[in-house]
Amino acid sequence: MDELQRPALEEYKSSKKMPVVVVLDNIRSGLNVGAIFRTCDAFSVEAIYLCGITVKPPHTEILKTALGATSSVSWFYHETTKEALQTLASKGYNLMPVEQTDRSIHLEQMDMIAHFPLALIFGNEMRGVDAEVLSMCTTSLEIPQDGIKHSLNVATSAGIVLWECYRQCLLRKNFSLIE
């Protein structure tokens, strides 16, 4: 860790985080959840909210891909995504599903920092973000794509969107860990 100039676990946990939380709306795969934990650690995300059928640590598949990030990233579980979003909205978070909708804004056009604190919502691998959840939000975020599939793996989507949040913080020197 010293050679990589990485903080110790307790130092990292108490350090300033990017004002972003990730909400996982009924993610089936523990491997995806683990990969998202690891990405949240890399970009200093405040917390992950695991909702509905989303598996929770110490699930074997999560541990396989998280590689310890379940210890460094704060996480909470809610029976429903709606319940988690109501909690986050009451704390002032802007709710932003990552989903292709008629109200979506392309990622490169979004000023992420203007929406901080931000709750990014990622949906089920087959169905996407639940319609009830979408109805709680005024807009959504879309990753522009070519190709014939027009969808990405949820862990890949989380990586792209969280990198963009972090990149914008870097550009504006708006985040103490990356100054």
C-alpha cells in the first residue's frame, strides 16, 4: 500500500468522499454487486444502498469480485428501492437513475457536480430500473452507445458513470482527495 501511496483502511474510511451514493435496484448477480463495490472504492463514493433482491455481503460472489471493498465502502440495505430513495431524498440527494428513457440526458451533457449530492440508481440486469422508481425521478442519465445491443452490463455502466463524476471533480479540483 505504501508503494502505491494508498491509505490504510481506517484512514480511507474516515477520509472525505465524493458526494455520491450508488443505489442498486434489484441486482441479481453478486459478481456485479462485488464489481460495483470495487469501483465505488476506487472513486471514493460515500455509500452503496442495496435494495430488494440485491445480495448483501458476505455473499461469496460479492467477495470474489469486491476484493475487500466491502470493508472500505459503507453500505446499507433496504427492502425496497423506493424506501431507500425516500431516505436519500429526505437528506437532500438528487435522484438520478441510469436508464434510457424519454427524459434521459446523455452522460457527456450532464454537469454531475451541479447535482451533488447525487444518488445514482442502477437497475436490474434484465428489466433495468423499476418503473415505480423512475416515476420518483425527474430525469435520467443515459450512456450514449452505438452497436446493436443498446445496453451495457450494470457493473460496466456503474464504472463509466462513476468515472465521469470523478473526472468532473478532477477537472474542477472540487474534491480534496484528488487535488
